[in-house]
Amino acid sequence: MNILNTSEDMRSASRLARRSGKCLGFVPTMGALHEGHLSLVRAARARCDLVAVSIFVNPAQFAPNEDFASYPRDFDRDRELLKKEGVDLLFAPSVPEIYPDAAATWVTVETLANRLCGKSRPGHFRGVVTIVAKLFHIVEPDLAVFGQKDAAQVAIIRRMIRDLKFPVELVVCPIVREADGLAMSSRNAYLTPQERRQALTLYRSLLEVQSVFAGGERDPTKLIGAGKKIISAEPQVRLDYYEIVDPETLEFVTQIGGSALVAVAAFVGTTRLIDNILIQGNP
Ligand code: PAF
């Protein structure tokens, strides 16, 4: 595995690798890798001759009161995991490499930036879209793989790729869950054993929405009510949002016809977790 720290070296390695007509798949990450990330790497591997992964904890997507400083970092462990997966190129730039002094250029998907997590984390998606655009310019992949776990991120990146005409195919992989259903997340490492149990409420609430939906309920307000009821039974879990939206536009849906995204975000102790499911009405 070739490890690159500068944009110039990464771009040269990528161009060299692709010169022979090979397809390059890319998985952007912030490290602290778990099975969810590795499933994205395997999806890239299954579709492409070469796989590049980036590890970069992106300061621009954290608000000043958030966990940028304490975000879990273990480069040596991540590097070994990626080596085992047969990753070809690992891009691990420094913050000044990505954001040189006086960097003032931002990329925003305006209509989507303030929806779901963007509402409670102002500036978050501007940071995400900017870093992903920069990484696409540096890595120049044919295909990029993202996880459905951050469904709003997927919708926003899809729109950015379309609007900025990046020649990158977007592949979205299903959420990977622990045996008891908790969605895998690097932030699960923050949870105490008691919080870990309480965190299951998010997925339980989504299963409840799914079951009420399967029983014929199509009114989003009632479905959200069913989900919120499960969350409120666990007083240590503080809801941030519970929404049913269109998976592409992230607009509220008033009646569920086609596919709808049920998305929840909540604090368990001080840890903010997200989860979601897709439900499919009649088109
Ligand atoms: O999903 C993530 O881990 C991050 O938001 C990403 C896409 C790597 C950008 O920093």
C-alpha cells in the first residue's frame, strides 16, 4: 500500500495507476475505521481495479463546540486494517495541506445544506462538500463509495457531483449494524456501557416506524409520532430531530408515495448519533 501525504504525490500516484486504463475506486473517511468503513472499501474493490482511501479528520465540518479535538484517531491501526483489505493508495494529508493559510473557497449545495443534520450543525455540510470536492480533485477517482448511514450526506454529495459535473460514479452501501442493531459509527467509542444500551433506542424507534408503516399507516406525522414515542421512553436520550423526507431533495413528505427516508438524530449523554431507514410506499 502506497501512503501519500501531499496532494501532488496523491494525484501523481492516481494518474500513474490509471494510465493503463484501470478503474480507481475511492473511499473518503475520517479514520477510526470500523466494519462499516471496511464494507465501503470492499464495495470499491469489487467494482474497481484499484482502491484509494483517504483518512482526514476534516476540521471544517465540526463546529467550534463539537468534538474535532477528541475525535478518535488511530492511524497505525487504520493503516493495518486497510493493508489487510488490499487498499492500493492511502491518502493521509495534514490540515495545512488541505486548508493552506487563508484558504477562502467553499463549496455549498445551497438548497440542501440546512436540512436534517445541517439544521442543528450549521456549516457542517459546507465543510463536508468542500472536503469531498477537494478530495475528488486530488484523487480523481472513477467511482466513490459512501455509506447510507449519513443519508443527508449522500443526497448532498450526489447533488454536488451532478451540479459540478464531476466524472465520478457514486456508489452507496447499506448501513452496517452491530449484532443488536446499533448502527456502526466511530462515535460509538464515546459511549459508556449504559449509554451503549440506551443508544439502541434509535434503531428500535426506526423498527417501530417500519412496523406501523407495514400496518398501513401512511401519514408521516403519525409515523414520526410512533418513532418519537419509543425515544421518549428512554429519558437519557435527547432527540435532535425525527423526520420523514424525500431521500433526494431532503424535503418533508406530506404523504408517503414512493421511497421516503426516516431519519433520526439524538444525543445519548454527550454523544450525538444518527440512524435512518428507507421505507417504500406505492409509487
Ligand atoms: O462521512 C465521513 O466520514 C465524512 O463526512 C467524509 C465524507 C469523509 C468527509 O470528511
